[in-house]
Amino acid sequence: MVWQLDIIILTLVIISGIAAITIKDLLGASVLFGAYSFLMCLLWAIMGAVDVAFTEASVGAGVSTVLFVAAVFQTTRRSKD
Amino acid sequence: MTHQLPALIIIVPLMAALLITALSWINRKWCFTITCATFALSLAASVGVMIEVLENGVVSYRLGGWRPPIGIEFRIDHLNALVLLVIFSVALLNLFASRIKVQAHFPNKAGTFYALSVLFVTGLAGITITGDAFNLYVLLEITALTGYALIGMGQEHAPLAGLNYLIMGTIGASFYLLGVGFLYMMTGTLNMMELSKLLPELYDTRVVMFGFFLCLVGLFIKMALFPLHSWLPNAYTYMPTAASGLIASLTTKVMIYVMIRISLLVFTPAFSFGNAMLMTVLVWLAVIAIVAGSILALAQKSVTRMLTFIIIAEVGYMVGGFWLGNRDGVTGSILHIVNDAAMTLCLFLVAGSFRFRLDSDRFSELSGSFRHMPYTMIAFVVGALSIIGVPPTCGFFSKWYLIKGGLAAGSYHFVAALIFSSLINVILFFRIFEIGFFQTLPHGEPVSQAIPAARGIREAPRGMVISSLIAATSLIILGLSTNILVSRVIRFVF
Amino acid sequence: MMNDLITMIAAKYNYWAFIVLMMIGLYAMIVKKNLVKKIIGMNIFQTSIILFYISVGAKESATIPIIAHGHQEGVIQATAYINPLPHVLMLTAIVVSVATLGVALALAIRVYNQYRTLEEDDIQSQINQI
Amino acid sequence: MKTVAILTVCLCGSLFLFCTMEFPNWGDPAAPASMHLSPYFIQNAEKDAAVPNIVTAVLADYRGYDTMFETAVIFAAGLACFFLLRTFTRKRRNERLFRHIPTGIVLNIKAGGKIPDDPSKFERIDSHWTPNDLIIKTTCRLIIPSIQLFALYVIAHGHHSPGGGFQGGVILGASFILLAISTDLRSTVRRLSERTSAIMASAGVLIYAGTGLLCLLLGSVFLDYGALAPVLRSGSVMARSHGILIVEIGVGLAVMAVMIWLYYNISSAGKHDEGL
């Protein structure tokens, strides 16, 4: 386990998490959330939780993002905050 | 076969939920019958388990054949068996009352409704009997998810209320999960019995203390203790009447049961009741909950909404009674779980009948209801008397124990709050009685043309009336059998 | 002194990241008025808990919890493999979070169909107007 | 309000921070979590169930009851979405859109107009802009079968490598979602109807719970796959291994069906028309 890599990914995770909740466009927020999930999945792969990483890659970065995008298409992209 | 009973309690409803879903796409007729049979079977199984527990003490069932800390076990003691009985009886009664309402409100989705409510009950029963802290979380989420769906299909602002409940509920469940994680980190096990053996050495560490605290906060959110109650009134007001008896009377009670179980079984009473400051704070919180719930109930203008605030006050009763930390308080609290489930069921069934016949349950609409819906109103009166705490209804006896406990612990503020809320309840319900009994002549019209009759108000359908009357009778029976309950069952809890 | 600090940071930074993520999630759930933002916050909150559990299960100089082939004869050293239990628990937690997400989005779509907006304060003002 | 919320969040965070000081060190092999229960799993998973992937063994066998309810949770989510969103009443519109498949030209037929009578050349669509991109369609047509094959591999090979019923099921479901995105929802629903997916979802969980029940009926306790040995004609260890495979297939089926069901309902808000 390389701690430098770990810290870089942790920072990226936090940045994408903050970005996902601050961006005004909901479609962008969903996509950023997908990126967040994928970075999270990398983090777990680094920590040796391969099964969890696999699940997160397919569920968090895959299906969740699709569901988010689908819901945003059914509602609205605009957001005041 | 008797040793398989605990498993049957869970398997039967789970399989039934799946069957109902599949059948709702093939042949809808059977859904109701299967639901009925399921609840009856599970009720029978839980009666069997209760008898077993009364005879032989704690029943343990190893799932998958693994010994407890490795696998998951069911662990059923007196308290669990009691709560199980309550869950399935309430579910069965509510089912009879809800048949017509389901047909009226969800003509295309009746099967789905039954499947969701069976899953909801499965989750509650699973929470009750599991002996594994993490498994409890999974079942908590099953209950929660099906609950959100049932609430979200209600009228008016139900979707928004459901979404708010979902967000608050997820925070609560996640806090519980985090608390379990803290305990797991310090001990390495998830089994409740083993946790209670390993934890005493670690009681003075911050992490265990904080883990306990997190579990409690999570459960407080789920049970809507006063400052964290904001999701409850809207969710319970707008939810479909077909599900209200089930959700309103069971969710908060089972959460209080979980709190009792975590505090007494995972942690020892010596730890939970050893921290005087924690107990004082929690009793004060309960007092605030009782007072605030009662006062807010006064401000409401419809029966269901008033009942939701009464539920908040009742949660205060149970939490406060438990954290008094003496035998009478805990007994009163557990007795009140049973009694309050029955009372809430009775009153919500009646409110459901009002809404079914009058399309609304605002106080002003209820004028003349005693004349036109006599049997429903009998049930309503009995339920109201029980909430107020008039003997021989069961509400009196649990309040009696709570007050005795409060006096023994020297928590006079708690006793004062109990009496205050009883008085408020008198005002609340007699206001409705007055409207229902005397106001048959609005605007001075002759009796024959009084508004309710002109609107064609008549007694609610048979299923609803019978189940509310059974619920009302159970209040008196529970009251008269308090002694048996306390001496045969609750005595063993604490 | 300096060394102590570095070892402490090395031993705890994962837990700190978990706290930061949890705070982000909680903040989004409490403060944000947009319902989809709240749901995103809820998911971040849940993943932060998963991060916590996985960090609890981590073990230095150990490999992933799949028994290497050819290991069958010898004794399996528990220290050689990462603790699998938190992974199992978190698989369940991920499933629960996607299930919650589905229901939450369904409710959000219903809310939008009813009020034509996803902002909580706009909805509140609509409710108050009636 | 905002400041109060920020203060609460910060208070919560600092409480946690205060607690982390007493946490066992990260990655410490002697931490209680690694010392107490997990050595048993690591040392015995292969002996007990002949499954080298310890996570699979714990998931489907030692804590199989948890996983059964995990599948039930996902099933409940599908059911809940259907219950909340599905609308059966269609809005009557006085215009209908048909696309001429070979050319991609959209015909807008007003009320009373003649509907094109050759169904092989025309397809019904719901909005003027319904995606019909040849490149995307062809690519997805090529990719989807390989995705599905990979998903089946993931389900079947969960004993030896990361993966298992849940991951494989999600990937299978994702392949159908990809089909729905690349063409449109209507044609996907024609291939895999809602009824099929609902029945498949309950059948998946039923396989899991039914396996458990079978063990109970064969004289052991619920979910004790060892009891399946006489039925599967193998030793009790191999019976556990096969039992795990059976329940993983159930999980995969249920999860796939629910993912598709969720997507159908969310992407069309319960109307099941053109979708995304």
C-alpha cells in the first residue's frame, strides 16, 4: 500500500464530493457524483477490499449514476444551490 | 418441529411477500387471502415461541448451523416474544380493516401494497428476534424502505413528507450503523451476547461511550423523540389510511424496544443506568417531548394530525420511563409499548374510518358522528379513555407504573409532565366528543336535515368496524390482564 | 516528537477523511434546499460510513482476502489476509444505499410532478399559499 | 438556519475527531477487529465451504441470513419504485409519431389520420427527438453480449475471484439499461417486459429463501447448506460450496431484474414510454 497514492486519492474524493454538492447544474452534480463513487472504488481497491471495490464500481459509478441522470431528465436540471 | 418455530416467523412472511408480488402479475384474487394466512401463521408461530419461552427461558436459533459469534442467531427472550405477539396481532387487525380501503385507493396496485406491508412486518419481526447487531441494521432498512414507499403513496403532500422521512430515517439508520461500527472496532464481534461479554472491560474508553451514544441518537431519530421528531407529523398525517394503523402503531414502538434491548442486552444495566448525567438528560428530554407533544396536539384541527402529536408525547413516556432506571419505570415503559401499540392502532383505525366515510377527519366535520357511526365512536371513546388513562383501560396501568417509577426515582418533573399530558388529553378528546355528540344541529336546522345525515354519512364498512371494536376490546382486556403480563413476562426483562 | 506526529498522522488520516466526508454529507442533507442535492448528500454520508468500516478492516502487509492457490496444505496465517468481515458488511451497506437511492429518486420524481419544482423553499411557499 | 446547521455539523465532526485519538491504529494487525472473529473466517473458510474467496464464503454462508435480507432490500426497492411511480392510465394525445426505420424520417399523424400499416418499417415513438444514432446502436449491439457473458462469468466465478451474484447481477442489469439507453425504452420493454422482470425479481429471492427452506425441510436448520448433501450427492463441504453457487444465482437473478425494473420506472417516471 502506497500512502502517497492513498492521500492523493483521498484528496480527490473529498474535492469531488464537495464539487458534487456545490455545482448548480444537477446533471453535472450527478456526473460528479459518479466520479466520486469511482474514486471511492479506487480507494477500496487500494485498501484490499476488492469485492467492495467491484460492487462500488458497478453500483455506485454505474447504476446509481444512471438512475441519477434518469431522474434529472425526468425532473429538472436547475438548482438554486 | 417446535425448534424451527423462530425461523418460520421470518420465512413465512418473506416467502409470502415474494409470492404475492409474483401473483399480482398473474392472478390478483389471491393476494389478500395469502396475506391473511401469512399473518395468521406467523402469529401462531409467535404464540408457540412465547409458550416455549415461558416454559424454558431464552430460545436461541442458529441460522446456517454456525455457532453464534460466527454465524447469526435468533435470540428470543420474554421481551422479544411479547413484542412479536404485538407486531403480528396489530398487523392482522389492520389487514382486516384495510381491505376495502386498499381496493378503493390502489385498484391496480393492491398486490404490491400487500407485498410491501408484509415485507414491512417481516422487517419488524426480524428486528425483534435477531441477535446480531448488524443484521438489525439490514432489517431496519427493510422496514424503513417499505415504510417510505407506503407513506409516499398517501394524499396531499405525502411524497414530500415521505422524502423528508427518508432523509431523516437514513441519517438515523446510518448513525446506528456507525455506532455498531465503533463497537465492532473495539471488540471485533457483532453478536449481541458476545458484545455484552466483551464490552465491560472497555466501558471507560471514549470510543465505546461514543458508539453507545451514536446508537441511541440514531434510534431517537427513528423513534421521533422530541427535538428530532420533525419528520413524523407530516408523514403520519398524509400516509394512506390503509397503512396508517400498521406503520403508526408499530414503527416507534419497535424502535423503543430496540433502544431497551441495546441498553440492557448489548450494554449492561450497570453501564446504561450507571451514568447519572445521561439519565437526567434523557429524562429531561422525555419531559420536554411529553409537554411539547401535548401542547402541539392542542393546536391541531384534525384527528389524525392530533394523534401524531400524541404519539410524540407517548414516545416521551416510554423513553422517560425507561431512563428512570428503576424496576417500576422499566416495567411501565415495556407495558406501555404493548398498550400504546394497541391504543394507537385503535385510534388510527377509527380515524381511518372517519376519513373513509367523511373524506376528511377535521373536527368540524365530525358533528353528529355519534348518531351516525355509533360503533366506530364506541371504539373511539374507549381508545380516548385509554390514552387519557382511565381505569380499567390499559392506559391507566402503564401510567400507574410510570408514575410509581418516577416517584421512586425522585423525578417529580417527569410525574408532573405525565399528569399534565393526561389533563391535556382530556381536553383534546372531550372537545371531539362534544362536537360528535352535541353538535347535531348546526345553524339551527331541524334534526332530520342535520348536515351529516344529508351528506349520507353512515356507519363504516363492516371490516373496519369489527377490527376497531376488537382493538377497543383488547384495550380493556390488556388492562385487566396487566398483572399477568407483569408477573409472567416483564418481570424477567429487568 | 516529529516522528510521533508522523506515525499518528499515518495511523489516522483515513479516519479523518471519513470525518470530512461525513461532515460534507451531513451539511448537504441539512443545509441544501434542492432535493436531488440532499439525496447526493445522503449518498456521500453513506459512502463515508463504508470508508470507515473498510478502514477498520485494513491490515498492514496483508493481501486481499482470497486464499492463494497452493495454500491448501499449509496452515493459513490469519495475519496474511485482510479482515474479510467488514467487506461483507459493507457489500450489504452498498446494496442498501442503492436501494435507498432508488426509492428516494422515485419520491423526488413524484414531488416534482406535484409541485413542478425541486426546491424545498419553493414547495413550502406553494403549500403555505393554499 | 445555515449557521446553526454548520455549527451542528462542525460539532459532530469535532466529536468524532476527539474519538479518533483512541481508535486502534489504521492497518494494525493486532487491532481487536482483526484479532477476534476474522481469524476464524480466514482459517476455516476453505475447510468449511471449499471457497477460496473468504468474502463470498462469509457473505453467502456464515452470514447468509444477512445476504438474504440484502436481496430482500433490493427487491423491496424495486417494489417500492413500482408502487410509487407506475401509472397505468395513458394520456390520450391527438397526435401520434411514427418513425420510418430505414430513413429515420418522423411522421406526425394527427387525430383521424391513417396509421402506417407496415409494422416492419415503422416504429411508434413518443417525442420528435428520439435518439436513433446508428453508431451508438451498432456499438452497443456489439458490446452488450460481451457484457452479459462477463456478468455470467462474474456470477459463476465468485467462489475464486472477486465478484459474485450481486456484482454479476448489477452488470447484467446494466447491459439491459445500456440497451434501453442506446435504443429506446419501448423496444427494451418489448424484449424484457415489466411482468417478466417483476416475476424474475421475486423468483430470484425465492431461490435464495427456498434453498434455505429446503435445508430446513431436510432436517437441519434454515440456510444450513450442508443439509443439501444427499440431494446434491456430494459431501457436506462440497454441498456448502454448491449451495453458495445456487444462492448466488438467485441473488444475480433478483438484482438484475430489480435494476432493470428500477430503471424502467425512474427513467420514464412510471409511464414506460420513450424513457431517457
